[in-house]
Amino acid sequence: MGAIDGVGAGGAWPALSRPPADAEVSPPSGLLDVLNVAAVVLDAEGRVALWSPQAEQLFGWTAREALGRPAAGLLASKEHVGLLTELFARVMGGAGDWAGAFPVRHKDGSTRLVEFRNMRLLDERGQLYALGIATDRTRLRQLERDLALSARLVAQSPIGLAVLDTDLRYVLVNPTLERINGLPASQHIGRGVREALSFLDDAEAEAAESAMRQVLATGTPLLEQFTAGRTQRGDRAEHAWSVSYYRLEDATGRVLGLATSVVDVTQSHQAAIEIARSRRRLALIADATVRIGTTLDLDQTARELADVVVPELADIAAVDILDSVLEGRPTLRSSAHEPAVFRALAVAAAFPSEAVRAADPPGDIARYAADRLVTQSVTTGHPVMVAHVQARDISRIARDSTAADLLSRAGLRSYLAVPLIARGEVLGALDLKRTRNPLPFNDDDIVLAGELAARAAVCIDNARWYRNAHHTALALQHHLLPHHPPPTPGLEVAYRYRPAAASSEIGGDWFDAIAGPDDTTVLVVGDVMGSGINAAASMGQLRTATRTLAELAIDPTQVLQQLDRTTAALEETIATCVYVVHDPHRAQCRVAVAGHLPPVLIRPGHTPELLDLPTGAPLGVGGIPFEATTVSMEPGDQLVLYTDGLVETRDQPIDERLDLLLDLLADTARPLEETCDRLLDSLRRPDDHDDVALVIARATALPEATAEDGPPRG
């Protein structure tokens, strides 16, 4: 029969030899195995000459049963024998190949529709044969439908799809991926990732190729890998994609290449970014609520605002208040042609920058011309924003040319000034700059900065009013309390007044040293309960009443009774007091206490002690008698009077604090002024919330002539 297998009689490769070097050999495709293609060869008489194993699977007849038998009788039913004979004659007669479906009789008696491709063969002796290639029509149609469906899905899929070979070169790209990458399929096919997607940087290309190689090597898909960037479509907007990689294999498990799917998730990514940004803004507002206004200190409140907005909202933040506001003058928002004079309160920066030096140092006073943006912000009461700062804008942002040079060198990108408005009054401005942050300020930032500024402005305004109250109370205290001790025969006196750290708690403590008749001296220390200007005013009235009563030379118990009635007449006022009358001729003191801490008596060579005195009721309670105690006061003896602010704290027992006071007074040789300072430095804290009044008196010997003329000592 000769060689009819298409290789030729002399061209067949020996079974154990290798193919020629220039022949391309690759593993077999699995598609023919899926089709299960059968091959049948008929001789010129229509008898079966060759029968493949696949023919046995397709038709049911073994080679032994089929070889040599007429194909028409073997494969066709009676009604189709004539048609099959006619088709065979057409092929053998040279009319051409025949292709189509033909009903074939199976060995089991059933009829099956089989797809045929028939052609005539000629061997070297001139003999003719008919080659029939056949497969099951149902299986073929199913495969055709699957292929058509796959092709249609790939072409019309809203997901970007691509197929790459094992060398990671594109062999298929669907229209969606063309749109995503901004490149036609022709610029993909045959190229690798780096060649086709030239808009990727080296790191991005390497990451994509590494992921593909991993999937090719392991067969494990990589799903929903997030990536973001820009393409060659011409728009500057950043896009985001979800990319998945799958290894492609045929039915035999042979690796064909790699499939990728790309889903544009830009909208969901931007929505997620916006949600995250909104959460950060809410967190920033919540943080500001907690961190801003922790004290009534104006400078501290401004620092808290600057610290909150850096670095989340700005790289550099400055808080400035109008100098007119600090001076109590109203802000003229309608004056659009006047410069603005600011007092810098705080500056905060996310990192060292020359732009920080362009800001006004805290405490400085700066004058900004009317054309400056921050001036416009406080003049109009509205935010002023420059999203993208150009060179021409910097002169309208900076105070002067030096500051403008610093901002230029720092690379100022974006600027925002927001007025600080509280209770309808413009107090100052929150000044925000971005130098490293590439994102420009936008409308959302204006809203956020405005919210923070509004919250902070109320706290700043409160701090401003408390500062004013603090200064007023201090001025009132300074005016009402004695400045210099009067001459006191037989007595050396030193005293101190220390206001409270908080302005709202100033005003209630007082002291006095009053020269009485017959060389006597009245020492008084008192404390009006409450704080602020009202307490200071009540203290002034009690001090005036005390000085008047002291001049009457009446017993301390009577003085306290009169003060008790005076205090009761003052609205909702309660006070404590210790009243001492020193008589140098008798070397003694008469001491009466109205609800006050006991004085300390210090005698040379003895341990300081708290006087054991009747405590008495505070002034203003009314109807409770007071008692006076006589205490000897020899030259060198000391008496220490004080208010509770010296020894009372919120975290230590009063007994421990009193013991510490006694220990600090052990050195009787120390000058009185030094003793006053030592007590305040040792017992007071910078943040103490109460006033302190302190009086220390040391008995001295009277001049000889005065001593002889005076009354005898009892």
C-alpha cells in the first residue's frame, strides 16, 4: 500500500532517532483528543483498508471486524447505502473533497450523526484511496458553541481580558483591555509587559511580571491584586484596577500560558478614599474637641489648635489674634483698606522647614498690609484659599520680602487662611500652608478648617475673657492689698501674696499689718470663699472694715463679731480669718480665729508648733461667739499667718503638708524675706488653683526709753 501517512516512503523518521535540528517540536494539543477524531482509509473498491483506534471508539467496530469489509455495508443503513456509494464515487472520481454530516450506523444498531472530512489519496504506484476523518457531530457542535461563546464573552466582556504565552507575550487582548490600557490590540500582540505597557515604571512592570511568573510556575491563581496609576489615554487622573492572574492548561495538563483579568475599580477606590478621608476628618474634629480648650490659657489654647491641624490638614499652621482684640477694641470687618495688626500666638510644623521661619514667632506683633490674603480673611470674615500657589501669589501671602523668599525656597504649594470668629466677632486667623503635601487645599478642607476654627475660636474667646478677668482681678488685688508694711514698734514684718494659676480663681485672700495705739500692731490674714472679681471686691470691703475696727483698739473677739455681721450683710459671702494684736510692752499677742488654719509659733531653740486655738466659725455664719487666746511673744519669737492655699493640695493629706510647713520653718535665724520666698517655692506648684497670703512677724526688743515708759509686762 505504500506510505500514505503524509511523510513519504523515504522520509519517515526512524522510531528512535531525533527530528532534524531545524524542525520545531512542541507537545501535542489536547483539542484533537477532545474531539476524538477518527481516521478511516478505503481502497478503490470502497473496502476498509485502514482503521484507527478512534474509529473503533466512534463506530464500535474493531479493526479486525472492519478491515476488508465494504464501508457502505458496515457504516450505512439500508436507506443510506446508495447515498454513501454516490459520495464515495464523487470523491474517487476527482470531483473534490466532501465535507458534511452523515448518519452512520453504530455497531450497537443505533444511528449517529457524524461530521466527515473526505479526500482522495494517491500513492507512488498510482493507486487511489479515500481518507475519511470523522468525529461525533454532537460533540463537535458542543465544542463550536463553547468556542463561539468564549470568543463572544471575551470580546464583549466589561472586564479587561488578555492571554499571554509562556514567554509572557500577549497573544490575545479584548476591546475592554484596549480601552483600559489606552492601546490597540496590535500594540499588545507579540510584546511583553514592559514593551506593551511602557507607561508603567520599572517597579510596576517588575511587580506584574513577577506575579505572572509565580502563577505560571505554581498554577495557583493570584486574585484581585490592587494596583493604581495612570495610563496612556491622555487623562491625568489616577485610576485603580483589580487584576487577577490564572494559568491556562489544556485537557492534558500542558501549560498554554497565562490569562489576566483587569477590572476598573476607580470609582469604588475613590469612594473608599473619600470614606477614609471623611473618617479622618471626623476623627480630627473629635480629637480637636478633646485637645483644644483644656485650659483657659490663651497661648496654650492657640498651641492646641495649631498642633491638632498638623500634619493631618497642613504641613505648617499658625494661629494669630488681632492685637485690637487683645486690647479690647472692636474689630472693624468692613474696613477693607486698612492693614491688620496681629499678635502671633502659636506655630506648629510637621517637619523642619524654612517656611516655619516665614511665620511670625509667638509673641511678636506683625503688621500685614490690606492686600495680604490673611488680612482679607479677617476683614471679610471669610476663608481665602490659593489651591495652587504660583510665584506671583507668594507676595500676597508673606508679610514681607524676606518671608516671601523663605516661602519660595520652602516650595509653598497651597495656602489657606480661615478667620477665627466667636460670638460674631473676628478674633484672628488660622493660617495653613502645604509644602510637602502634594494635594492642594480644596472645598472640603475649607469646611474642615472652618469647623476647627469655629470650635477653637470659642475656646480662644473664653481664654481671652478669662485673661482679662485675670488681669482685672490682679489689678484689684494689687490696689487693695498693702504694698509696704507700716512701722511696727517691737515687730519685724514680712509678707507675700501669690495669685492662683487660673485666672478664674484669683481674688479671695488678703492680709494686713495695721499700726494700733500704744505701739500695738494688728496682723490679719483672711480668705473670702469663692474666686474672681466678686471675691476680690468682698475682700476689699472686709479689709476696709477690719482696718476701721483695728483703730478702735477693741478686743479681737469683738472685731470678729463685727466682721461676722459685715460678712453676713454681703450677699452669699463666707470668709475665714485670723486676727492678732501684738503688744510689745507686754510681750504678748491676743489671737482670735474665725474658721481659719492656726498660726505657727516659732521660738529660738524650740521646734515650730501650730498654736492650739479655738477654731471658731467662719465669718458670715452668724450667731456663734468667738474666743481669743493670749500667747507670749518674746523678742526673737516668730508668728506665721497664712491662708490654706499655702498648704492644701488635691493629692496630699493636710497633716502631711502642715508637717512640711513646720520643717521648713525650723531655721529661726533665716531672714523673714528669705523665709517667705522659701515657703512659697517649696510648697506652691505652678498650677495651684488657690491664692496664698502669707505674713511672718518676728518680735524685737523696744528701744530702752520706750520700754521704760510703757506699761509693765504681764
